[in-house]
Amino acid sequence: MVQFRKMTIEDYEQAYALWENTPGMHLQSLDNSRAGIQRVLELNSDLCFVAVTEEDKVVATILGATDGRKGYFYHVAVAAAYQKQHIGSELIAKVLAGFKAHKIDKVGLFTVVDNLEGQKFWRRLGFKERPDIKYFDIDL
């Protein structure tokens, strides 16, 4: 049995360990340092959640963020032993409710091209791939 709560920076070490063990996370693509994640949490404190065991072990995460117009999901991860229990779907529902409260009506997410399991998961939830855009970025 897991409980859901808002993520705090005290969850960072356990969350990072989960992300490291989640295929397709590609942690090197963003600033996933403690300070980087703390900035995400400070800017989106009501949109970032963890699922924890009775022993307060982090077994799932989701970081929700918004630019004021569109919402985004980041670092959606569920430990292998806890998958297929609707934990990811529950976390997503919590963030979607938060987006609605912020009057956000469009949600986007990124998956790595070779993360086929992740892509199947998002399709099952009704997300559609956009064939009209390519994503570009630059390191500053």
C-alpha cells in the first residue's frame, strides 16, 4: 500500500536513485542536481508528487510544471516492483487536477525515442504523438 504526497527536496536522494534505475530517463539531458530539482519544486510546489511506502520509501515520482499556458510532465517513474498497480495513473491524475486548478487546458510531455514502454503507457492514457513538430534544445 502506498500513500501519495507532495514531493519535497528531502525526497531528492531516493527520487534520484529511482530515476537512475528507470529505463528511458536520460538524466544527463537536464539539470537534475539537487539544486536543479529544488528550483522545479519551488516553482511548482503544488504539482510535484511522490508515492511512498509505509516506511516512507519513495517508489514513484512525477514533476508537473507549467509556463502559465501549458502543463508538462517530467520524471514520471514507478519502481518496477510497484508497476501495474495504477500508481503512475494516480500521480498523473493529481497533477492534472492541479493543472485544471491553474486553468491549464493543454498538457505536453517528452519521451525518449527508444523508450517504447513509456510511449505505450502514454498512448494507453490517451496522449497522442504530434507528427507536426520536432523538439530542439541547446545547452547554455
